[in-house]
Amino acid sequence: MFGGIETGGTKTVCAVGADGAVEHRAQFPTGEDADALADRCAEFFAAHPVRSIGVGTFGPCDPDPGSATYGHILNTPKPGWSGVDLLGKLAARVDAPMVLTTDVTAAAIGEQRYGAGRGNQNLVYLTIGTGVGGGAIVDGRVLHGRTHPEMGHILMPDIATGGVCPYHGDCFEGLASGPAMAAREGRPAQEIPDDDPAWDLEARIVAAGLHSITCTLSPRCIIVGGGLGSRSALHTLLPESLSRSLAGYVPAPLLAAPGLGADAGVIGALTLAQDHSQG
Ligand SMILES: [Zn+2]
């Protein structure tokens, strides 16, 4: 058995399993206390021993195994988490080799191996919810770069105003996230029905972000997930919005909803652990 930990901005999921199947799982709030979270993860893996553990964490984080701050959370507006040595806290409590990446990179791995992007060597997983984030697989390899891509913070054309990103205002996340849509429309996204015209602007904003991602990474497939990103209202409008934006200059990638649903990240983390163990 292998272990997976997906640490998101609001909740953390621990799971054991193999070959893309989850055997046992537990879920708890991520909270503001990293030691308390590491304790809960350790309790879970004490009851379910594993050969190795993959960790997919919210970012920004340091996923470079050669770096002195490997596995640390970097600057984050999330209270209690800036500079936290997440991997160190887990490794001090759980006796298993560990490997860490971002939550969205883990989701990209899960979707590529067992979900909607199965067998695809060039794929992007994008989540749109409280924030916007993306993970990429390029020519079959995970793309980290210096730290990791931050697709949610690419700059946007002049489509909308009033963006909510504390760092950049009208960046992709600032305009497309759930809080951004709520601020624009005066009600939470989950209360906006599928036939509401508000989705037209949301789809044009998301398509602008997908346009830049498509032109930069040339994915065959972009999987759009997350609480807001999984809405069928958005998926119905996105292909046409993206095609119109690309204007036939490059072929549009296939757009898909996550085949693994909300489990993409934790299954990707499990898969990372299994790959790590099996070399
Ligand atoms: Zn931003």
C-alpha cells in the first residue's frame, strides 16, 4: 500500500491505496496549526502503514528535492503557514519515504494516469475555486521550474475590473475565482443558476486564462476542476469562448471535467508515492 496526502487551503485528505484506487481515507480541516495537522496525518498512517507517501500541497511551496527548503510552504496569505516546513513536520512523525509536489500538480498526475487525461503526455489541470491554480505535464514529465508554475496569477486582458487578488488585483485568480465572481455578482457562485448570464462573462475570463496557458504550454488537454471550475454552466460555454479567443491561430486543446472528481489530487499523490517507490 502507498499513501497520499492532499493538503488544500481548507481541507486535508489522507488516503492509502495503490494503482489509482483508494482503500482507506480520512479528511479534516487544514486549519492554521501545521503541527496539529501533521499529528492528525501521523495518526492516520499509524493505523494504515504504507511503503511511501506522496504529498500534494497548496502553494506556493518548494517542490525541489535539491533545495534547502524542500517541502516548505513559501509566502502565503494563509494564516499560520508562511515558511512552515510541512514535509519536515510530516517526516518527523511518519516513518516512510515522502515526496512532495503541489496539489494541482498531483491532480494533473492523477488525471493523466487514471482520469480524463489518461495516456496524455501534454496536459494541464486547472482548478477554479477559492483560488485558481494549475499543474502541467509536458512531454510526459511534471513541470516544476524554479519553484512551480502559478497559472492563477498570469495577467489578463482588459475584460473585467474589480479583481480580488491581494498581490495583483485583476490577475486570472483575481478575476475568475469564486470570491471574484461573488464580488462581481453580489452573491456566492454556488447560488448563481446555470442559465444566469453571469456565466457568459465568467467563461470569457476563464477562456482568456486558458488562451495564455494554451499558447505557452501547448497542452492537448486542459482539465478544468474545482468547486467553480466543475460547474456545467462553465463547461458548456468554455469551448466556444476559447475557440473564439484563439481565433484559429492554434488548435484549441480538448477541455474536460476531472474524471476523478474531487479525488484527483489525492489519487495523484498516491500515484507519486507509488512511482517513487518503484523507481
Ligand atoms: Zn494574483
